[in-house]
Amino acid sequence: MNTLEDILSCLNLHHNYPRLTDREKNILTLYYLKGYTDIEIARRLGICQQNVNRQRRRGISKLRKLRKEGLKKD
């Protein structure tokens, strides 16, 4: 199985990953690498499913935005 670092590196997002919050990193790892559903993650973290979904989308959005900003500087 690929590591999150490998996946982010292939997508050229690995430089921005440290800028995510710990919770966003944890949710992305659980969802994309370990295959947990939003409901399973919510139970594990003690938060509601909607919050998991929102934070997962926010994390991906941040990575995309930071990547675009980085490409504009080059």
C-alpha cells in the first residue's frame, strides 16, 4: 500500500501537507489510506460525521489552493 507521503509526492502536494492541522492530517490518513468511512472516523474521534466530511474537504481544498499558489510563484 502506498504511504500518504508517496501519494502526496506524486500529486506534488507533499510540501504543503505540514501546513494542514493535525486533525485534517489524521482524517485524510484514516479516510484515504486506511479506508475508514466518515461515520467510522467520527466515532473514532468523537465528533459528528458532518464535521469529518467538512474537515476532509477543507484539507483537500487547502492542499489544492497551496499548490496553485506555489505554481504561480514558479
